[in-house]
Amino acid sequence: MWGSLRPGICFSVVVAGVAILSLACVGQRSACAAEAEAHTTWSAYEGGVDSDQYSALKQVNRSNANQLQQVWFYSAAGARRFECSPIVVDNVMYVIGKNDSIVALDAATGREIWVHDNGKPQMISERGVTYWESKDRSDRRLFFATNNILHAVDARTGNLIESFGDRGNIDLREGLGRDPKTIGEIESGTPGRIFENLLILGSTPGEEYGAPPGDIRAFDVRTGKLVWTFHTVPHPGDLGYDTWPRDAWKYVGGTNTWGGITIDEKRGIAYFPTGSPTYDFYGVDRPGANLFSDCLLALDARTGKYLWHFQIVHHDLWDYDLSTSPKLVTVRHNGEAIDAIAQPGKTGFLYVFDRVTGKPVWPIEERPVPKSYMAGEHAWPTQPFPTKPPPFAVQNYTVDDVNPYVVDPVERAKLRDLLLHARNEGLFTPPGLDNTIEPAGNNGGANWGNAAVDPTTNIVYVQSKNTPTMLKLEAKPPKMEIKGSPATKGQLLYIQNCQSCHTSELTGQPPAVPSLVDIVSRVGPDRIRSVVTSGSSPMPSFGDFSSDDMDSLIAYLKAPGTARVPPDVIAYLSAPPLPPPPAATDGSDAIRYWTGYGYITAKDGLSGIKPPWSTLTAYDLNQGTIKWQIPLGGVPELEARGIKDTGSFFPQGGPAVTAGGLIFSGTESDFKIRAYDKDTGKVLWEHELPAAPHAEVAVYQVDGREYVVQSAQPKPVSLSSGSASDEAPNMQGYYVFALPKTDVVGQR
């Protein structure tokens, strides 16, 4: 059991009093066959509550995948943060539609059945909805959240179910031990999981100082009553309380499950990958190992009772949170069958455990890691390193890894110099006041939706990114960064630095604060540069603006209508600031530090590090080895120069694997969806979309015809231009593929 966490102790397990039986000892082959037969629907996010991202359908297979054609499209124009993966029940597809409405569609044609208007919310659980039905099917419900409010609607009509919560709604800011008025965001972007008559939810509380805690909660699907809560930042008397400072639960946030949740329905166990504590990169106010951050956490799905955990990062200073849904597998190990669970991480490791006990299938070693140079920061002295299987992502970078395809030799030299003079001591080099390389990257490795498993072979497929980052702590918050045109970047700067005085419409507050409408044509860019750099009472100076920042700001002021900052980012930045959290009693938060996420990006929009930038890896977990690995997608600008096999820059969402011998996956930088041979990784089919794939692929059937659906959103037409086409909003939506009907009839 946990006392103080000691180096070398990563996991704990409680099984007494819980009826859990190992089912792995006999009948592995027949059990696999039964599981495959069960995966013929896609009625839950990632295919089912087991999060396999697997379909037992095989009408579309290796022999005919190259005949797939688009059969319908449904627009989701106006959806703010569009990452929705559809679900399908009774030939009805449920999606997030135009302006973040919830829509029911005929899954064979895309015809609208009903629309639930959410009134253009600032936030929505953008990756989809959750479906529940009663045993007699007389009651069928959809659950989703907008603006921190959980909603229940009738799946047949789209109407709110007023017997649920407060007339169909539950305020998710309540019951977290914080003043709800201080909570800016808590709802998760990922749909919850249904277990029996419970809706189990994670959260997305934000990553700043004073963010709310990431409690895991379960609600009664009929009434909305809170049934159980698990405190991921332990309260007094809870297991793990002594891995934090006293009363840390009152001011520390995060430690949340914002990605997928996996449930072993036979055993009644729910598995939660948890995130890092806040603040992500500086932990002076939270000394200790910080349970239950960065854990694979197993709870009794009915009660929320703790069963076991394994912490993959102690005292996280790198934002190495777990977000990919863990995958249920049955593996042969030392001559025995083990029901296991495989968890990909941002670290690039695949961690594999006995899913009942939490014991690692292969040894995971605690190894010494570098110390922090920050005063008062006690980086944990060891971190877990799996001995098997091998990592799927690059975990070390040197000056020799600068992107050779950066055209400008001066820029290449600057990138080499940046790497050469940064602190660079491996995966767990603590950030400090000087540049520090984070080789796995806080947005690298495996992220949400990035893995699938074939339950008939227990091969696990991991989609991942190689994207190291450069961290540097400073005693002020970083400027938010964004991809896009100079005007888009300038709008972001304007919102963060100018809007509070000059207003969102640039009209100012005359006479004290002048209007900036047509300011470039009225006074010229040189005068703007002078005033911004030096200030002009009552306006302060902005001496930290770089020349690129200034060019971007002027581009926005010259043509504000061309800027394309996403609406959800505008809403987030325009919201009133939250009141500061109470000071720690020991004064540890007297000085706070921040860092940007530190993406190492060249001026052409590509990575400053050499490819491959993304890969797809197949793991044989009977052997603990990599079966194959390929670059995932490409970059059209480089392919035009004859440079191939770079991997996409960067894919979002994830794959689906099928009994037809295929893996479907979409990639962002080349706007393509592909079918791969699951045994070799060979591309068997590809189709270019007018928008960028940005969610997990879903597979379903209607009246004997198999369909594949990929949602996609507008992205820059080229990495260098950073601007989307004028028709881009209408390209956002759901692209659905099937074989020609003549081929389908021939297979019946």
C-alpha cells in the first residue's frame, strides 16, 4: 500500500472484497473469436466501452479497399472545435453539427432526422456524444456537455429530458470543493462512458495555477444524481494524501482524465489515464510524487472504489499526461495467458499491465534521472522505464537531428545552435531558467484516440508524433502561440495585449483610447511600430514584441477581416480572468514560473527536427516486440520536391482496425484518409479530402453495407501560407465512404 512514495515503487493494488476473476487462463482462441463477433456496431465513442477502435465487419477488405468511394457528406460548418467521431445506433448516426448543434442523421444517406440547437455555445464536448438505452429500449438518451453544463436529450427526438438533473441539465462546476464562480472550464472534450446505469465522466479543468481538480465522477443516467466521486488529488484520509503538501486539494488542479476511458464490462473495472497536476511545468508548490497524476488508474465502475494504479511519471514537470484510451488485450507470457491492458504515453513508451492486479507484464525499472536547478524544486529522483516493449517514438535528439529540409542555411544553423546550447539530459530533464530540451515533447508520443487493438490477434496499433519541445521557465505567463497567417497571429497578439482597451472591434474608447480602425492607412506601419515599442501615455510599451510579432500585429490591423483565430480560442482569451487562488501557507507560491509549450518550428511551418514526424507502429504483445513501423502520411510541399516518407505534420485523432485486414487512418497535413494492410502497414487505398482529418475513424453498417466515416476540419491550404480557402467553412464535416452498391450486392 502507499505510504510515502519511494523510488522503485510505482504501483499499488487492492483486490480484497472485490469479486474479480481472471478469465485469461483458458480458451484464449475461442474468447478472441467471441470478442470479434461482438464488435459489429459503433454505438459508443471509439467503437465501444472497451475503446478497442475495432470493427468485426469485413465487407471492405484487402481485396476491394481500393474501390471505396465517397457516398455522402454532412456539413458541420460553424462548429467551434471540431473533433467529433460519430456513433451509430439503429441506423441513426449521432454527431455534432452546424454551430455545435447535436444532430441525428440517417446513417445510410446523411439525411437530417432531428437537430438539437445548443445556441452556439462557447464550449462543447467536441469529440462526440454518449448513448444509453434501458433494457427494454423504451428509454434512449444522449449525453453531452456545453459551457460546463451536462445535458440529457431523447435520442429519438433531440428534446431535453427534463426529469434528468435540473430540467435536463447538471452544472458540472458544482461539487468540486471550489467556488463554482471561479471555475472557467471543467467539462471534458471527450464523451463519457456508460456502465450499466451510470454515466462516468472525466474532465478538462485547464492547465493554469488555480485550475480546479480533475475529480472522476459517475452520475445516474435516469436522474442525474451523483453516485460516486474519486478525488484524483486526495483529500485528508484518502490514499495518496501524503504524496502532496497538506491541503493541496484546495489549490492544486489538473490530475484529470481528459482523454479516453476504458471499461472491462465482464469484471466491472473502469480504467482512467490521468493527466499532470497544475502548474504543468513547475512544481515548487506541490512537492511529492503527486498521486494520482500521470497514472493508469483502475476503479470499481459501480462504486468508484480504488483497485490499483501505476504512476508512469512522478511529480510531473513535463506535461507528460496520459490521454490515449488504454487497450484491453490477452497476451501469452511465460507460457500463460494474461488478460492485460496496454497504455501508450506521451513518453513514447507502451506500458503493459495485468489488468486485474496492475502488475507490469514486463519489468518496469526505476532509473535515476536529472535533478532540477530551480530553487525549491524537488524533481523526483527516479522515473519508470519499461524494459519491454521498445518505445514507439524517438526519445533523444541532438544537433544532428535538425531538419535537413529547412531551405535557409542560416535558419538551420540557428536551430543547431539552439539544440547545442540547451540542457539535454534525456526524457526527464527538468525545465529551468535556461533552454531545456523535452525530447518526447508535451504534445508528442501518443495522444487522444491514437491507438487501436485487434482482439482476434491482440496486435496493438499506435499512431504517434515525434515532436520534441524546448522549455524555458520565466516569471511571467507566455504568449499563446497559434499556426496561421500573419493576420491570424496578429489577432491573437491583439486579443492578449490590446483588446481590453481598444475593444474587439478596434473602435477604442475615445478620447482617452483612440480607435484603431484603418490605423495602418492613417498613420503608417512605422508609426505603429514606434508607439508599440516605446509606449504613448496612457498606453504602456511592449518591448518584448519581436519583429515578427510586430509584422503580424500590423498585418492584422491592416486587414482584420482576414484573421482566422478559432472562436473557442477567442472566447477563452476574452473571458474575464479568474480570481487568484489562495496563497499557500508555506509561501511556496510567492514566485511563480511559466513556460510556453516550446514547439521547435521552422519558418516554413514545418518542424525544426528531421522526420519522420509521425508514425504508425504495430506491436506483437505476445513477444513484446514491434512487428512493423511506418511513416504515417506525408507533406505535399515536400513530396513535390521528391521528399517522401516524412510522416504527416501532425495527425490528430486516430485509427480504426477491421476484420477485413485493414487499418483506416486520416492525416492532417496531406488531407488524406488511407487504408493500410494491418499485417504489413502497406497502403492499399488513399483518398484526398478538401479538409483535414481531425478525429478517430468510425466503421459501421446499414442494411448489409459497410461504411467508413472520417470527420475533417478546415486547415491552411499550405503550411507556408497559413490561410485556408474561402470555402473552407463549408468543407468541415463528415466524409462517408462505402463500396459501390453493385459490389455490395455481390457479397451478400
